[in-house]
Amino acid sequence: MLFLKNFTQYIKENFTQIKEGMDLSGKRYKVSDITAIKEFILAGNAIFTLESQTSGLWYTYKVKQAKNNDTRFFVNVLRGPSNTSDYTYLGMITKYGDELSFGLTKNSKYKFDAPCYVVFDYFFKHMVKNFIHPKLNFYHMGYCGRCGRGLTTPESIIRGIGPVCNGMIGEEEEINRDRRNKLTKMRKEWNYQDVLDKRKQKF
């Protein structure tokens, strides 16, 4: 009980330090649809805020896709007043087909007990199970999760991704799905014994 009390106080103190040094006067758009949240986070250049309705405390994160790699996404946490540049590396999201995982890496600037890690990890583990805690708010900042441009149309604001980028993501998903289907078909048709027999014939 004492540990939980101290840990809760630790989180509150860290959240307060961040909150006092930042300006949240800009627009924020709440997203509740779990599918839209997943698409936004993995769009390639997503900035969003997680806020507790209970305590009013929050963290802002940036998830950026690795260059020329659509299976790795770097997670950074905002640690200063500039919501465009004051980010510190937290960890990495890895995509295996339709499966997603998140964890620290050797370059992470935080450990497992850091409040910013605990908050994101809690959110992420529930998100991959298609659940968002009703007391947890998810906001994007009015910028496209892929290209970073300001969103103007109601549909784009709801989704967090602009119409052009949304079309591009749809095409990429279709291509990736086609690749997965072809690989699955190849594995089913592939006969290991036939390969061994052919190798023996060569010798």
C-alpha cells in the first residue's frame, strides 16, 4: 500500500512539472473510435495527448515511422514547452503482420518505472485489445498524423488524417494485405519434402 501511495505521488509530481511548463491553449480534438486511434498512431507522424479524466494529468507523445521501414515506429514523449521539438525518445512499436508490440530499446531515455512509460504502456496494451479506458482521453492536435499539415474538413478532424493521406494509407494497407496473402499461399503450397528431393537430385 505504501509503495502504491508513493508511486501515485511520484506520477502526480512528474505530471505537474510538465503541465506547469507548457501551454495547452491550442486546439485539441478528442478521438474515441479505437480503429481511428490505431490508424492515426501508425500513420507515420502522429502527435497526440493522453489525459486522465480522474486526475486531469496528461502526457503528449509523438510516434514517427522509421525511415524506409513500415514495421517500426519510434515513440517520443514531450518534455519541454515546444510541442514541435522538445521530445525525448521513449521506446519503439514493432509491427508483425497485424500484431503490434511496444517496448524500451537500448537507446531509450527512460526505464520501465518512468511515469511516461507506464502511461503509454498501459494505453498501448489496452489499445491492441481494442479497448480504451473510459476515463482516459485521447486527443490529436489538429494535424494530420501522416504529413503533419493542419486538418480542415470535419471528416479529417474526426479521423486525424487528411483525405489525401488517408487514401495513401488505404493503398498501402491494400498492398501489404496482398503481400501477406501471397506469402500465406506460398507457404501452404510449399512442400518441404519436394525441396529436399530436388536438392538430392542436384547432387
